[in-house]
Amino acid sequence: MRLASLKVLPLVAALALVAGCELDGASKKRADAADAASRTARAGRRDASKRMPPAETAARTNARAGAWTMLDGRRVSLEDFRGEAVVLDFYATYCPPCRDEIPHLVRLQKRFGPQGLKVVGLNVGGEEDQAKVPAYVRELGIQYQLANPDEETVDMFLAGNSAIPQTFVFDRQGQLVEHFVGFDETVAAQLERAVESALGGKSD
């Protein structure tokens, strides 16, 4: 099984053996900078004798701040999907595990879309990679929304971990249900269960 040098979050510690890629170019530099800032912040909090919240709690707290630009130029944020379950998938076209995950995401959108699921693929491969997305869509038959995330969104969700794919599942109230790093058949099954759980919540 392929293995990337990724730092696995406590929420999914079992994913240490899951295949993943590393970001490259400017996206990785941004992620590394966010990691350094996070370490500095943690050090400051330790000095103040304050307990740090788990990574998943921080993501849940800031979830609605995420925003991105659709391929047609429209601006969208996670808050726009209130009342629907959302899968945010951070990917790049050069990443083999990202490619492996896409058919599963296509199936999830097709199966659960009528129940209120929105899958959104966010490209973090940089400008050069973004130019390859139209051909990538045609090749893999992608039928869910694709977009380019704001730098702040990338820093917020991928801070401290530059491995991809990273997949976040949110319920109808915008609360984080699950976070996956990497992709294999085990993650595929867990992701489907997380989507079912996210759809189970009633909209406001």
C-alpha cells in the first residue's frame, strides 16, 4: 500500500496506512506556513497554561468561514449549503489517491444527491494544476461541483497537514461529522457511513 509522510489527525488515527500525496508548489508553502503559525500559537497557549482544543473542534468551529470560487466564477461558501450535507474534498490532478477517490465521490453524489448531498472538489494543486481540471473532468466523468478554494480556506482546513486528498463531511447544520486523510477501500466505506450520518440530521 502506498504511504505518504503525512501527520494523521487524532480524529482518524487509523489512517496512518492510507495512501496519500503531498501538496507541492505554493499550496504546500501556504500549508507549511500555517503549520508554523499553529505551532507558535500552541506554544503561546501552553505558556499561558491553557488547554488546546482538538483539531477537529477547531475545524468544526470555523467551518462556516470556508469559501471558494466555482469554475464559472461564482463565489460560494459553506454556509450557502445550510440544510444540505456537504462533502469537501481537497485534491490535485497529479495525486493518484485523489484520482482513486473520485469515482467513489461521483457515486456518492449520484446516490445521495436527491437526499440533499453536495460534493465539492477543491483543487489545491496551484494555478498550473487548475488549468488541467477541464480535461480531468472529462477523463474521470466528474459530475459534482469543482472549485478553487481561497487561501484562507486552504490554510484553515489543511493547517498542519499537507497530505491530500483530505475529505471533510458536514451535516445539514454545517457541523463537522468526519475528516479523512488519504484514500483506500476502508476510507471509502467509512466515508459512505459518514455521509449517511450527515444526511440523517434535520435541516433548520
